[in-house]
Amino acid sequence: MIRPILTIALLTAAPVVAAQGFQSTAQLDEAIVQFTGASIGMDGGAQMRVDSRLKLAKCAMPQFSWLSERQDAVVVNCMAPAWKVYVPVRRLARPLPERPVPAVAVAAPVKPEPVIRRGDPIMVEAGAEGFSITRDGVAMGDAPVGGRLMVKVDPAKPPIQAIAMESGRAALPGFDR
């Protein structure tokens, strides 16, 4: 009768003795719940328990912090002995509140008025100090000043890219003065 009780006592005590050299993942789970303020699997809490197969050295004082401002993961850090665990946080219902945007920034940006329109005849220029080349072409799209557009200069060849300078005038990229 004593032998079965002793065997049962040894079998139940063996995991406790073996686990004494490692950090308890159940304690980490509890601390993460305290840190996040939400239960495991709930919105704002850890997505799942810390993997119990982890054999982390015992830490007297693990530190908890957020991985980023989005609060999408908890970092569990131990300074001595050194180890770090990342625990993903469940975020379903709502994102973090956004910072208020000034009313001026909310206004839609003003789209610049095109100076060259599709089908317009234009002169494409290229040049540098000491030389200048021009070529007539037809705009294949609309473009404001400084905007890029495709220009058909030869019916047998593909269109070229140009930068709108003013109405009826464009320059090859790298040659706009």
C-alpha cells in the first residue's frame, strides 16, 4: 500500500521538480493578463497562452512592454538571465483612436489644372548649354506644369515620355530647364 502511494507522489512531484529550474509560463500568462487588462483570447488580450514547451530560465522580475504604439504585441523581457518573448495581442473590434487632424489638413488637395491636354500639338525640347533640339508631337494625356505625359512624335515608333513646361511645350526628362 505504501509503494503505490509513494509512486503516485513521485509521479506528481516529478513535473514540479523539473519545472523549478524554468520560468512558469502560467505565471507569465497571468502577468500578461494583468499588463493588457484583458483575458487571453479576448479583444485586447493575448491571442493565446505562452507556449508551455518553452524552457525559459527563471526570471526574478520579468519586464512587460508594448512592441509598438499599435499595442499589437507584448514584449516579455528578462535582463538576467537574458531572454525575450513576444506575445501577439488580439485586436478585432477597434483600432487605437487616431490623433485629431487639424481642419486645414482635412481639406481635399487642389488638383493642378492641366496645361497640356490629350490631343494637343506640342513641341518637345531637349538641350543643354551649347545645343538645343526640338521635335513636334501630339500629347497622349493631360499634364499640369511639371507633370509627366506620353508624347507621340513618330507614328512608326512608340511614344516618348516628357515633362510639361507650359501650354504647348514639354521637355525630355533630365533636360527640363
